[in-house]
Amino acid sequence: MIDPSAAMSQDSAPPHPSAVRATVAFLLSVTAATVYIIASRFPHVIEQRAAGGLLYPLSQTLLVLLSDCGLIVVIWLPAAFFSALPCVLLNLLASRYRIRNPLFYVLTGCGLALLAVAPIISATSGWTWYTDPPNPPPTPTFWQEFNSIATVFAVAGAVAGLTYWFAAGRHFRRKYP
């Protein structure tokens, strides 16, 4: 039987975050991860545009950096699509066992991000940024390509996991205190 006085109590927290909170937390975590991936490229862009310690026209460098920010949408959409089902399953697991430890969310975020590296490598293998390079470099192995992007994706997954924990995961409570 439901105790109406306990249900009306302002002091009791809900046993788990609502579906809306979990959805918003998921969208925020994907956004945080894609922003990190784009922002991690900024030093490389600046390094490539630097000559003798001076940037080529600063306005053009800023334009390149701002145009890179437009890639957030291009990266965000597939990231949200492909991570939705694993995130729902992890949310059900965390909800069932009331997992509130941020380390769980950071590690699962890293794991999900690293699982995404293999399909990205296979989808982009053979891509070149030059139309006709004069001396093409040798084709890197899978592990060389994996090592080149795994760190960025692992940190992005950790950022996403921590963002999800902050928005939803820390709100999991025991039903009976």
C-alpha cells in the first residue's frame, strides 16, 4: 500500500532520474564529446598555419578554426545515432543497480568511444586529403591508425561519461533510504 504522506514529502528524492533528464543528459554528453574532439584539433590547425612562430593572416586562421566548429554537427549526428542504443542499455543497467559512481560513467564512456574507433577506421580507410600526392606515404596499419585517434576518442568518451553522470547518473537513489 502506498503511504500518501511519504509520497508527498518534499525531502525524499526520486529513486532515479526521469526519462527527460536521461535523454537531455545523453544529448549533453554527445555534445561534450564532439566539442572535445573538435577542440582537440585546434592546436594542430594553429601549428600547421604557423610559420617561424608567426601565424599566417590571423583572420584566415580564425576563419579556419570557426569553420572547424561547423564540423560539430557533422560529427554529432552519427555519434548520437550510433551511441544511442548502447547508452540506453547502460542507463538501464545503471538505473537497475543504482550506480552513482562517476568512475563507472567515465570508464563506460571511454569503452564506448574506443568501440567506435574501429568502424571509423574501416569507413575512412583509403581516404586521402590530397587529390594526387606526388609520393604517397605507405598505408598505415590498423593499429597505427587506431593509436592515432584512440586517445582523442578515449578522452572524449570520458568527458561524455562524466557529463552524463553530472546530468543524470548522480541522481540515482535507493528506493528506501
